[in-house]
Amino acid sequence: MKKLANKIAVITGGNSGIGLATAKLFAEEGAKVAITGRDPLTLNNAVNNIGKDATGLIADVEHIDSIEAAYQQITTQFSQKIDVLVVNAAAYITGPLANYTEAMFDQTSDINFKGAFFSVQLALPYLNDGASIILTGSTGAEKGNGKGAAYYATKAAIRSLARSFSAELLDHGIRVNVLSPGPTETPAFERTGASPEQVSKIKETLIAHTPAKRLAQPEEIAQAFLYLASDDSKYMIGAELLIDGGYRTL
């Protein structure tokens, strides 16, 4: 029996990296998958990659109206409410404290914190009772990270949201958990604007500080999302699942 058979799963920011790997795995496990993203080209490529009647919708979590419109379209298209919501859309905008601008801060906060908050709030009318909501955190939220103060602060906020959301949604059997990945091989490194040489050095530094001595592959993180999405984790409520090769704790 497939773990997500006949379920509707929505993944925000599902057009690349961990989100795409998770969408593919969910589809393999029987879910009808909808992903959202901001770029039409990468979104279309991702849908083709997922296959299995996946659908992709343009939605930008910085613009709240587009979030609700996506939920409306998804539930109308599938004639069914949402069973799994993965709030994965995020912006990784880093820089030295002395040079970090208000615009950089606002974008980081609007996407990672405000966007996550309203991605859950606006989903409520479209969620089945007993649904699983998974927020993407970061192992870095519990560590000091130079040049990443704003980003990691938003991820710490995500951890707090899961606790409060879970307490409020218990009467509907909706559980909210956080999955916090460690260093993972994704296109996010290149999107920072760093040169190939700088990206290579960043990865080498992360690997050196990770006890597993390698970066995770997106498919490994996807397996953890599947656990939180399925009934295998039905006793997990307001919790955090850490999958980081020992980066935080060792």
C-alpha cells in the first residue's frame, strides 16, 4: 500500500531542490501533487519531471492573494481538499551584518516568515481534518552563523510557529511539524550570486563541519518529508525532525 494513496499534497517552492525531490517521492507514493513557484519555466520543467498528473501553479508567497488563489484552484481541480501541505518556499539572502540592507531584510522576512504564516492560515478552509502540515526549517536556526542572521532568525521563527499552530489546530486533528535539513546539495548555493569558486569553497567548509563529511542529497531529505506527511508520524505534533548529518549536535 502506498503511503499517500489518494491524498492531495501541496508543496510551496516545489520547483527545484528539496521541494522537487519531495514532490517526486510523494507522487511515487500515490499522492496527487501540486507545486507552486514563481518562475514559469522551472515550474513547467518540474511538473514534467514529476509526471503522474502533477500540476504546477504560479504563486509568490510575498503576495498573499496569490497563495489563496492557488489553494482555490488546486481544490477545484482535484475536487478534493488538501491532505498534506509542505511550506517550503524560502529565500536564502545572506550578507555581512554591516552591509545588510532593509530591502534584504524585508524580502527575507516576507518570504520565510510572513509567507509561511499566511501559507498556513490561508490553507485552513482548504485542508481536510487530520491533515499534515510540514514547515521547512533549518539546522542553522540553533547555531550561530556569520552573514546569515536574518535568514536563520526566520527559521527559528518557523519552529515557534509549528508549536503554536499545532496547539490551535488540534481540535481538527491537524498536526504541524518542522523538518530541519542540514547542508544539502541544492541549487540554492548558486542562487546566492556567488561565483563557482566561492560556491565550491562554501560546500567544502560545510562538509568539513558536518560529521557525516558530505552534503545530503535532496532525495534523502524527501524521505523525511514523507515520514512527516504519512500516518507513520501521526503521534508527532508540534515537533522538529532534524536531518543534518550531525551538523548541529556533534
